[in-house]
Amino acid sequence: MKRVIAGIIVFSIFLLVLIHLFNTEDEYYNLKLEALKQEYAIKPVPSIDHRKLPDLQREFSTPQEVTEACIACHTERHREVMASAHWNWERVSYVEGRGLAAAGKKNVLNNFCLGAQSNE
């Protein structure tokens, strides 16, 4: 009786291994993942080289002066910033080898925000 049970177990394992080896069916196709792969595969290219603009060819003494120079051309930038991942503290991105990953301050522990010594 023990030999029959052992034979059935060995045959079952052998059958499962064969099924696994010959199963060529692809995993489920994730359209959202593919869309993110396409989105992050293309690096955005600025439409203009900001180094060549005359208004930016001077020394700025404060960050506020830089902001004023930017706002002179980028009049709707505030809407872009408020819709950005930086403002909302979260984003979903495609990480090579890991797939979809949630990132941002809302989802990831940031040591810079926790370490009081590093904020000086």
C-alpha cells in the first residue's frame, strides 16, 4: 500500500513538472503597466535651451529672483506644480525589474525629513 501511495505521489510530481515546463501561456497582459513603460521610456526634451535666454544670463543673488525670472515666461506654471507628484506627495511609476511602484513622501520613508541633524 505504501508503494502505491509513493508511486502516485511521484507520478503526480512528475506530471506537475511536465505541465509547468510545457506551459507556454504568457502571464496576464497588464495594459496599465505597458502604458507606464511607454511613458517613462521617453525622456522629456525641453522645447528651448534656457541657457541661451538673455534674461537668465545674469547672476541671481536670491532664489526669489530666479523665480521671478521664470514666472516672466511660465505664466501658468503654478497649475502644473499643483498637479505634480512633488506637490501631491505621491506618484506611481514603473521601476525596471519591479514593475509598478508607489513612491513619494506619502508612500516612502524619507530620512531627510526624520533626521534632525541633517536639516541644518
